[in-house]
Amino acid sequence: MAALQGRAAAARGQWLLVPWAKPLLFMLCLAPLAWLVWGAAADRLGANPAEALIRSLGDWTLRLLCLTLAVTPVRLALKAPALARFRRMLGLFTFFYALLHLMSYAVFDLGLDAGEIARDIAKRPFILVGMAAFALLTLLAATSFNRAMRWLGGRNWQRLHRSVYLVAVLAVLHFWWMRAGKNDFAEVVVYGVILAALLAARPLLRRRSSTQKR
């Protein structure tokens, strides 16, 4: 019975191994940026396009972070190990959109003035939290490649990359603090619930998977 279930799971995951799967995901991840660039060029981002751009890039960073964290729970739940091949790309696109979010804030809000940026970080806690999340994301992106994994060693690499959980907490806190001024927490709650569910599901599904193998 277990062998039949394993073969069925492998058959379900075959489509994830087709050569065009990664290029398709790459194009899908770029689609939000293409839409924002078109919106800016066509003057479709509203009365305050700079704010709309900064906000949208931040939203897409959170969405891609959710998708990155969803890979392991979904892989375990569906018994589809081939899903793991997309995790690195999703994680790097999370960093990419976070970088664009940061650069848009630095350029459009503060004119890329280093002194103003430093003062803004000290003055507004939600900016400080966002910078901390970005610093961790940068470290994770820089060590996401096989050479870095070999250099750090498997266990150290895993310990380091578990800090993605802290990135998730800091990202939601950044979003919550930013929305606190407007007393608008609806979206924050949605992202918070999604990320909490994903983080809680990972150890539960791993434990269930280990139990089934015995």
C-alpha cells in the first residue's frame, strides 16, 4: 500500500520536473514588476504613484515570502519532493522585491540622501524593523547557493536559513507598525495568519512524515 501511494505521489509530481516549469515560474514572478512598470509609464498608479509603487513592492515581497515558506508544508502535505526545486527561486525573488521596495523608498521618499535615510531609520521604528528584515534577507540570499552551503556546512547552513522565520515575524511587524498610523490592520491580520499557519505547519508535517516512514 505504501509503495502504491509513493508511486502515485511520484506520478502527481512529474509535471513539476518538466523543463519549462522553472522558466514559467520565473516569468510569473516577474509579472507583478512588469505590471507596475507599465502602470508607472502609463500613469495608472493613482494620484501618488511613488507611494503606490513602494506599497505594491512591499506587498509583493510579503506574498513571495508566503509562497517561499509554503513550499515545504505543501511539499510534505502532497508528498511532492519536486516542489523543493522552486524554493530557491522564490526566495531570491522575495529578496529582489524587498530590494526594489527599499530602493523605491530611498529614492522617491528621501531622494537617496544617506543622512536623511539614517535619520528616518532612527526616527521611525517600522523603518528600523524593515531594515533588519532586509539585512537578514540579504544574508539568506547571499548564502542560498550550493557553494555557500558547502562552505558553511550543512548544519550551519540550515541553522542560518531558519532565520527566515525571524524575517517573517519582522516583515509582519514592519507592516503592522506602518499601518498603525492609519489604524488599518485588515491586511496585516491576513498576512499574519497566513505566515503563522505556514510556520506552525512545517514541524507538524515533518513529524507526521517521520512517523509514517517508521
